[in-house]
Amino acid sequence: MENARIIREGLGAAKMTIFGGVDAPYIWLQCPKGLPSWEFFDQLLAKAHVIATPGVVFGKGGEGFMRISAFGHIEDVDRAIRSIRENFGTIA
């Protein structure tokens, strides 16, 4: 759950809209306005070199979100969050 806290705080400090990560190791990141989750998946991979799960794979209600897992090594989580912030800044 320490990784989840790092993700929540790191993305939240960048004014990105996030949900979860308090009682479960998954954080939901809202995609940039109007961008489908598969397109944002492609951008995250190409620009930030980060893989997250497009929310739409969980059903229609997940469209417009990415699910980020807090599982992994803390160094990798730090690097991923730093890369998302550097490449996407504030997502609105």
C-alpha cells in the first residue's frame, strides 16, 4: 500500500484526477478530457514508457480512465510516476 500512496500523492500533486488506492492497490487515473482509454494507453506507453490498464476493459463505465497497479518495486513506481508527471503534466 506504500506504492499506492506514492502513486496517489504523486499524481494528485500534479492535479491529475485520481480515485482509489486507499483500501486496494489500484489507482484510477482519469484520461485527458475526451481521450478514450485505449488512446491514452498508447500515449502513456509511447511518451512515458508506462503500462496501465485501459479502464474500458472493465466495462463501459471504465471508459475514460486508466487503472494503475501499485504492485511492483518501489523504485519502478517512483520512476513511472515521475515519467507520467514529466510527460503529461496536469491532465485536465
